[in-house]
Amino acid sequence: MKEPKRRPPKLPAVQAQCLCGAVRLEIDFPAFWAWHDHSAATRQAHGAAYATYVGVYSSRFRVTAGETDITRFEHAATRSARSFCARCGTPLFYERGHSPRMLNIPRALFGSRTGREPRYHIAIDQSPDWAYREEKLVPLKGYPGVVWHRPTRRKRSPGGAL
């Protein structure tokens, strides 16, 4: 007699929440993929140079608290939607019209590992010129925890003139 196939044990869900804690989310571990989004739309929605997302199938995503505290912005031209916490404004998830079964959640909302490392960069050509580009950083004297990109020194021309 043949033994029935055993299913692998279900891994625990990964928890996420907004800044104020009113909205709580969870996804099944592991996330499908992760990436850095440098697009202008994401930059404006997050108020940052780029956002890091994890992607998950909507069937593996749940709102566990604060569903009535979620507000949604739909962009008709791109057929996309972004959801935010109505109390604190935290971006919660992003849906694209061309992939309706996938939700994209900011990685920063998760307090633990999601099972995927962000190895991809989307819309890198839209990255602003002021964004950090992995320059060498050094500690700023007198300001613990602050690092900066020290400008390169210009070489003086012969005769002391610049």
C-alpha cells in the first residue's frame, strides 16, 4: 500500500502594521518577490527617493485589524490603486491593473523577515539625481549616528590659484 503524500508544514504568517497600529496586515510566508521601486509615482506616494516592496498573491494576504481605517486612491489612467491608513497616512498596499491578483506591500511595514530579499530595481531610470547612490559615507564629527558624503577636494593648480 502506498503512503499518502505529506504536505509540508504551513509556515507562520508574517505580520505588518501602519505607523499608528490601527491597520494590521499579514501575508503567508514567504512573499512572492521583493524589489526597490524608483518610479516617480512611488516617490510621490511615499515622499521618499524610492520604496521597497514585497509582492504577494491577494489570496495570501489578509487585513487582520482596522479594515475601516483603510482609504483608497484609484488612478484611472494607469488602472492602479494605492491604499493608505486613514488615521496616520501610512502607505499600505499598491495594486496594478495589469496584475490584479498581486498586491505590493511596503517592506518597511513588516517587523520580521518576509522570505524574500529585494534584488530587483524597477524604474531605475526615474531615480532622481539627489538620491543616494552608494557613495562612501563617513561619520560627521560631533553628531553621533550621522554620516555624510564628504565632497572630494579639488587639486590646487600651480601658483596657488584655483
